[in-house]
Amino acid sequence: MGTEPTPTRLAEILPGRWQIRASNLLHWLNGERLDPVVELSLNSTRPLILGELVQFATSDGKERVVRSRSIWNGNDFVTRKLGMRPSARRWTVPGTSEDGNVIVVRHGSGRSAGGGIDVLVRENSDASEIRALVARESENFELSLEDFASLSWFPVPSGGRP
């Protein structure tokens, strides 16, 4: 399998705007949340802390924004939503493309329920061949055949740029 990026590499790669191009998480697949964009900002490197802003449209046409803070605990990120009831989710990045423009995010860890996978592409990167790239480099992203088969792929806008 691939090698999980170090916290230093994650601090280099993760900041920016990302579009979710594939997922197996029900909340992105049930048609209630559309066109998700994740914006990550670097708040601190020691410890590694990211600001997280998730934007999406609802099925009734409303825009939603969810703000969170994600802290690296040595194994994964622990995310807490800001301004909402206390809850936490865990996620990690098991692998990235060589150029850092494609990442796989694995949600949940250990015995945590509700785990899943998202494939994110950096905004303004060419996403026209994203599915083929992830299939070809599945080992780098630590995706099994079952993981890859579980993903639903979202349409890429014409021109290949999200």
C-alpha cells in the first residue's frame, strides 16, 4: 500500500479549495446536498490545526456553510464543528496524487460508525481523468478494489475543471 503523508506534507498539501468528485458517504449521495466544496486553511503547524469550511447547496436551492476546526492527533484529524452542538468526527488522508492535486479522505477510524471515503480534487485542477487516475494509483491512495467499487463519481464540468 501507499505511504500516508506526514503532518508536514499535509500542512503543505491540504490548504486550499477542494471539490468532492467521488464519495460513498450517504450525505453526499442522497441528493439533499449538492456541489460540495471544502476549503481548508492552515491555522497552526505545531500542532497541525486546520480551519475547515464546507459549502454546498441544498436540494431546495439554499446555500449552506459549515465551519469546523480539525486538529491532528498523531493518527488522524479530529474535527469539531464551530457553533453547533458538541460532536467530533475523525478523518485522515491515506494518500495523495504525486502533484498534490488529488487526495483521498477516509472518514471514521477504528470502531467509529459512519466511516466512508471522499475523493477530492483541488479547485482549478484538471479533473477530466480523475476516475482513471485514482484507479491507476489506487495503491498510493490506499484504496482496495472494494473501496474503489463503493465510490459514486460526480459529473465533472465540461473542460474538466471543477
